[in-house]
Amino acid sequence: MDLPFAESYKIKMVETMRRSIRKERERWIRDARYNLFNLRSDQVFIDLLTDSGTGAMSDQQWSALMLGDESYAGASSYFKVKDAIQDILGFEYFLPTHQGRAAENVLFSAMITEGNLIPGNAHFDTTKGHIEFRKATAVDCTIDEAYDTTLDHPFKGNVDLEKLEAVLQNNPRENIPLIMVTVTCNTAGGQPVSMQNLKDVYFLAQKYGVPVFFDSARFAENAYFIKTREPDYADSSIREIVREMFQYSDGMTMSGKKDAIVNMGGFIAFRDKILFRKSSVYNIMFEGYVTYGGMSGRDMNALAQGLYEGTEFDYLETRIRQTAYLGNRLRDFGIPTQYPFGGHAVFVDARRFLTNVPKEEFIAQTLAIELYLEGGVRGVEIGSLMADRDPVTRKNRYPGLELMRLTIPRRVYTNNHMEYVAVALKNVFDRRERITRGVKILWEAPIMRHFTIELEKIR
Ligand SMILES: *Cc1c(COP(=O)(O)O)cnc(C)c1O
């Protein structure tokens, strides 16, 4: 008999979770103005809001914390991260920041000005926010296949080279300071980008003299997909694949809260010393001195260790198989999901799930509320609330996909928890025909509104 798959780690410490009853949840979500970000964590049973900073650190990371060097300048912890970045990612220069969006803020301060275009594959919300805040435009050049959730395509995060070349051709070079490729592409459903595509984008960009940066939050998961889906790389190690991926870039922004498995931290890495120096000025202004950025010494130690653990095949296999486990259970129940499943999350296609709710009433948000009411499970809307209003017309934007994301924290939940989530969502699915009304907006912020929005149920 073949031995079954089993997780590549065991549990050393546990945290108690609290169940609740539907009546409590009805009150809590109303008090939270139907915004799941406003719930207290003890009002949630299984929390699939995000995989950002929610992972369980290893015994090695916890012990590395104790060795943190809290010197203001030149701490050994800084050099641990520097060495790990050079070793694993191959970059000579780096700046620590407190998280991924801080890396965007610093890098974009040095690179982007009003009127610029930043092409890429479905930019992440904070990336887009930082671009639009500078009165520049994020141009989505993702392949069309990404927007058909039923289509089986191994690399739905790929950049459409024709769309990209059209942007490069039809605009003056000085208006395009960089291309931003997100690996894996979160907004398209945690979908990977192939090595071939990374290579093609880089050579096309070189032809036009435009630098390429990777938004690298889930670079290791991307490498796992390259290994398991791109035939040329089946025999390469994750570290070899990661090294090659970054050869097709000029730099990267990183949220350490994802594939470096820490609760807080991030960085920017560069090849170009001039850009590194220019960015250092903004880092000192916004984040902290260049050898700690927004991080304490102990946080940098945990991050350096996390970069090694996050790029181990056994860990990645455990993680990505858990995501697929949840995805397959949902598919067994006939629930429409983005397919293939992403690395960090299963994305439920809310338009195909709640067919009776009009798009003006925020379908994916309505679904996330229903799932919370059903089982105390917190997912998150990746749809028209998150898409914000058009900065010029101020009209609601309805993106290609209206998704509810079930995001799986790293090394935190068991497959029994995944089973619970799947059944809770099935129960909502069974009564989907009777869900006909969504929510309306009571208050919203001008940008990145989904975090703080206040909503009301339409009766
Ligand atoms: C999380 C994330 C960011 C932002 O990082 P934070 O650490 O949350 O600030 C940027 N890009 C992608 C693709 C992400 O997933």
C-alpha cells in the first residue's frame, strides 16, 4: 500500500479557539457594520481572512528571536537578512521595511511620478493604492485566461506579452518607470507565473529599457508551481528555481509576512546601487535607518530563518496540498471556485455562487457575510468593494472577477478545520437560491475602502 501524505511538521504549542452560536454572530456582524475586518478575532472560529503575518513560526524562528541584535546601526541581525537575501534571492543590495506596502512606498517614492504608467499582472491592492496615490496608473496586462475561473491553465498569473508590448510601444519610455510582476498573482487568485513568462517579460522590458520588479510576497509558492507544472523544472530544487526567477528581475519588494513566515517584516532588494541609494533616503524618512528599516533585530532574525524554511520543498508541499484539500472538498460539493487552486487560498467565484444578488449589492461581500453567519468562518472579499471607485469618474469599478477568498495561514490549521469550512460553505450553497439581496454602503474611505467600509444589509 502507498503511504498516505502527512504534514512535514508537528505541533509544539497550541492556542484555544472559541466557537459561537448563530445568534451571537448575527449581533456581532451587525455591530461590525457587515465589514469582516471590524470583527474581533474572538468572534471568529476559523480565520481565513488572510495568510499575512498569521503563520506559525517554527522552534528555530522562536529561538532566533532570542539572538536578535538590537543595535541601531550595523546589527548582526541585519547581516543575517542580508546574507539570506544574497544566498537565496541573489541580490546584493537591500533595505528592510516594516512590511510589504512600506517597501512599495519607499521604492515608488524613488521611482514613480504623476502621470506614469506601471504595467503588470493584476497589481495587489496596496501596490495599486501606492501607484494611484501618486496619480499614476496601474495597467493590468494579465492573460485573459485568468478571468475565466472554469478554465484549467497552469499559469493564470502570466503577463500577456502583447498587452505589455502595446503599453511599452504606445507610451514614451520616461512615462514607464518600471514593470511590476506579482508572483504569485494574488489578485488573479494566487495564480503562478511561469519561468518562461518571467523570462519573456524581462527580455521584452530590456528591449524597451524598462526595469522589472517582482512583487514577491509568495515567490516560494510560485517556485513550487514552476517545479510541479513546468516540465523543464521538475528536477530542479526550489532554491535553484528561486535563483533563476529573480535573474529575470532588477529588484523586488517583499512582504515577509507571507513566504518568509513571520508576523511582521518586509524588504526591498535591488541590483542597482544608484537606485538603492536613492531609495535609502526615503527608507530613512519613512521606515528607519538603513540597517533596521521598520524592524527590530529579533524580527530580522526570524525573517532570515523564515526565508530558508519558506523555500523548503517539504514545507511548500504540505502547505499547497492543504490549500488543494480545501479546494477539492468545495469542488466535490459543486461550489464554483477559481481553478486550478491558488497557492495560499481557494477563491470562490461569488458571481456563479450567488446568482440572484445584483452586482451593485456587492456579491462577494454578501457571500463572506453568509459564510460567517453560518459557521463563524472569516473569509474576505476580493471583488468590487476592494476594487474601489474609478479615481476619475468616482463610479464603482466591477473587476473581471468577483471572488471570496479563503486564505490559509501557514502551519496553523489542520485538515479537520478545512473540512469544517467546506461544510459551512456547502450549507450556504444549499440555500443560495433564497439569498437575493446584498449590502449597501453607509460610509467609505476615498482609497482602499474595503478595510474600513461600513455597510448595511438590504432587506
Ligand atoms: C501582502 C501583499 C503585499 C503587501 O504586503 P504587506 O506586508 O501586507 O504590507 C503586496 N503584494 C502582495 C502580492 C501581497 O500579497
